[in-house]
Amino acid sequence: MANMIVESKIDEEISELFRVIGQPVRVRILLVIGNGEACVCHLEAYLGERQAAISQHLMVLRDSGLVEKHRDGRNIYYRLARPDILDLVGQAASILGITSGELEAYTRQPVTPCQCPKCNPDEPGCKPSRVI
């Protein structure tokens, strides 16, 4: 009986992880910040999504313990709290016949230039690169 309870909990935890990363935009967020920390405006530039939508996805990823944030002046930067999640994403890509090169290229170039201080040191603060 105890074995069934443990197995059930394991199933639930694994299912919850897949639920959390089950949104395409969340997978892309993980891939982008897997290359280094990023602020929301940086993610806007890469994803072509509105700041509000990105923030909601980041909250789910943070609550699940996959992503963490830190403040640097006026800017908040996000990074992977569990870098090993990229192994899972890479394995899923491999199962689907997606090469590591294709996966890497997918997150290489932003949709529009980012105006964050890390990408554009002349900018005093983080601001969205475009209005959607």
C-alpha cells in the first residue's frame, strides 16, 4: 500500500512538471534564459509576446522552482534555477528529430532589437523594444 502512495505522488509530480512546461512560450523562455539571464524586455524581443503575457508565464515557471529572479537597479533579471531542465527539453527535441543545432538556432536571434542595459549599455533603463 505504501508503495502505491509513493508511486502516485511521483506520477503527480512528473505530470505537474510537464504541465508547467507544456506551453510553447514557456519552453522558449527556458531556452532563451538557458543561454544566460534575461530581463522581460529581452524576452519580449526574442518571443514577440507582450510583457504582461511573458510575466504570467514567468510567474508559473518561478512558482514551480524552474526559474528565479534577481534585481539589478531598476531591472529584474530571470535565470534558470534548475539548468537541468534543458536536458529534458533537449531529450524531447531529440525524440522529435530536432537537432541540438536547430534547437540552439531557434533562440539565437531576437525578433526586434532589445533595449535593455545588457544589450544596449547606452540605455539607462529597461524598456520594451516595441508595442504590440
